[in-house]
Amino acid sequence: MLAYNFGAHHPMSPLRLDLTARLIRAVGLFDLPQVRILVPEVADDVSLLTVHDARYVDAVKAADADPEAADGTAGFGTDDTPAFAGMHTASARLVGGSIAAADSVLSGAAQHAVNFGGGMHHAGRAVASGFCIYNDAAAAVQRLLDNGVQRVLYIDVDAHHGDGTQEIFWDDNRVMTISLHETGMSLFPGTGYANEIGGPAAQGSAVNVALPTTTGDAGFLRAFHAVVPQLTAAFKPEVIVSQHGCDSHVDDPLTNLRITVDAQHAAAVAVRELASQHCEGRWIATGGGGYNITSVVPRSWTLLTAVAAGADITLTTPVPGSWRYYVTERFGRNAPEVLGDGVDTWWQSWEAGFDPNANLDRSIMATRKAVFPFHGLDPWFD
């Protein structure tokens, strides 16, 4: 999976996956009896074509063979998403990981599955974007649908709008996409506003909460719990697929939401509980963005994996000294001593009242007004 590599100076470093796997191993998660590790196969064209156009897949293969010829017309060959030799195989392997997760949940072999190398949510049906070539999360959702699942809920808490996944399922009422992200007024891709609610055949199936810049933990969790549980209960999904990009962190160099690992962990716990309440536990989690590769990404996704595994690993669990030593020796940086950030994530529930003078509450209300009525919900009180 480390072959998904845009080069030494690109912010999406494959080393984030290596460091995450090392930390997961160091805290003992890979050794738990309930945890099984699958080798991600390279997804075949049949699987890719369930969510991508044939001409686009052909264009990726052509750029794989001759990266210098990529001119950006299909979204790659740009500064953000450079073409590179091996890009088709590397990208398709990420898809293979999320499809394996879907197959494991479909067969009942697993109740929860995690592909922290996935979450490439900007890739659309016929275009690459924002470091994303193939959309593995969308492929996992489609795999579920193609095997009899009637309703899939996709929850995206990356700092960036999950625009590619939304576009792929824009007019499919079997899929609800919920994205909580920094407002497009201040962050790429500039989309994801409350009035983006789905196509003619799927009104109310696309849900977007555009969070104000510097929202912070309390605001993020208030927004999550003011929108996601209510719509989950109304939609009645059979499986939840979630994207856990951790680039919302206060120390991430590319975003401005100022959220901590503690709030990211709280979101993962909330998604697991929603799956338990509404889907008999069926839950597939992916990674996504995250550009502080030594301090933030490994801790956030180790905690995500721990939540999925039901492991007794928490925000106060010490980071093993061997891993911290490796980070210092390899990168010359000091790693945190515990998995969490040690902050207070207390948040005020929506039931405590709507503040029309607060940017956050106005954003939440805009989302509730736009989509709640489609599901028989009252935007003020539900």
C-alpha cells in the first residue's frame, strides 16, 4: 500500500501508513484474537467500473505507462495529484482493501472492518482530485449494493468535503452521504454547502454540514450529534461506511478546523454506536486525509482501529517507547507520550437551544432545514 506515492515532497506521504501500522502493532492490536489482517488485492477493472467510467480507468492506465504525458485533463498530472509510474496498480490496491472490507462484512466474517489506507473521497466517476485517483469508499458502498444491501449510510468527517463520493451517488436514493467538513469558503474543494441535497431521484440523500473555520472540538461534536444520529435513525441503513480523515486536527498543516485526536476518537465511537443501534453492528471504516504524519495520523487511526476492534485502548493509553524512539531516530521529532491530546471535549447538545448569532448554529440549521423534511423530521426539534 506504500506504493501509493506522489513523491518525496508531496504532503500525502505513504510513511503515514507505515507509522500507523507500526503503532497499531506496538500497542498490540494486531495480536488480538478478534483481529484478522487481510492482504489488499489489486481491484480488477470490473470492480473499478462499478464507480468509474471506462475511459477514465483507461486514462489512469495510460498515465501509469507514461506519467510525463499526463496533462491534467482527467484530474491527474497536476501539482495536487501528480501522475506516477505504477499509479493504476497502487490506486486499485487501495480500492481492493475497501472491497475486501465490504466482502468480509457481507459474508459475516467480520462485523467491523478498517482500511486506514483508503478514504480517497475526492475521486469522482471520471476525474481525479485532491490526491485521490480511485474512490475506494465508493467502490465499497457499491459492492454492498450489488450484493443485496438496500440502504448504505456514508459518513465523512474529513476536514475536506467528500465531494467525489457525493457525486458518484448523487442520484441514488439507496445511499445517504453525510459530510461534515470545513466550509468551502476557506478550504478545498470549495463545495459541500447545505443546499447540495442530492439529485432529482434522491432528494435529501446528500447531506452537508459546512463547519466554520476554527470550529474546534465542541463545535464539531455539537454539529455531528445535531445531524447524524437523527438522519441515521430516519434512513435506517443496513451498513455504515465511514471516512475518518484526520486532517481536521489542530496541528495539521493544510486545514483550519482545530480539532483534536480526542474529538476524532469521539466521532469514531459515535459511528460504531450508530452501527450497533441501526445496522446490527455492520461498519466499514476508512482513513482519508492527514498530513501531520508523525504526531497525529498514527494516533488517530490507531484509536480508530481500537474502536473497531473493541479493544481496551483509550486516549490515556501510553504510546510505546519503542515507537516513540523510532519516530525520533527516523524523523528527528518527539512523539506524544499518550494516544490522546488530553483535552476536554465537552459539547452542548442541540436540545439546549439554537443560537441564531452563532455561525456554527446557523450552519447546522441550514443543513437541518435543507434535508430533515425529506425524512419526516422537524428541523427545529428532532
